[in-house]
Amino acid sequence: MNIKIGDEFLVYMALGEESYMKEYYRVIEIDPALSQVTGKLLRRTTADDKNMGLGRCELEGGIEQFALEDIYPVKA
């Protein structure tokens, strides 16, 4: 996967058996040795792209790590 620092990526999060939300992150660190990226949470939407909004705590602390195989780069 060709992803670099500053790129946006998408992660699908299950909400139940048939529903999910999409979380958008910006790459802030890449660890090729572990095949993972660290991303800063940008926004969250429902499956039909309605914005769910983010609380202040989520924006300030919304940094998570993901395996490269679990993310989907967002094409600009």
C-alpha cells in the first residue's frame, strides 16, 4: 500500500450485525516494520455518510493505531 504521512484513510467500525460507521483519520506516523499506521481522528459518519459529529475529547485524544490491512486510503 502506498500511503504517506498526511494522507487520509478510512476505517469501518461495526455498530451491530448490519450497521457500521466510517471513521476518517489523517496519517501522523507510519511503522513499516510492524505494518501499521498511527492516525488522528478527523470525522465520523454513519454508513449512509451522515455526519455523526465528534465531541471535543474525541478530537483532542483521537489518535489510534491500525494495521495497514485494515485501512482504506481516501483518494483526493
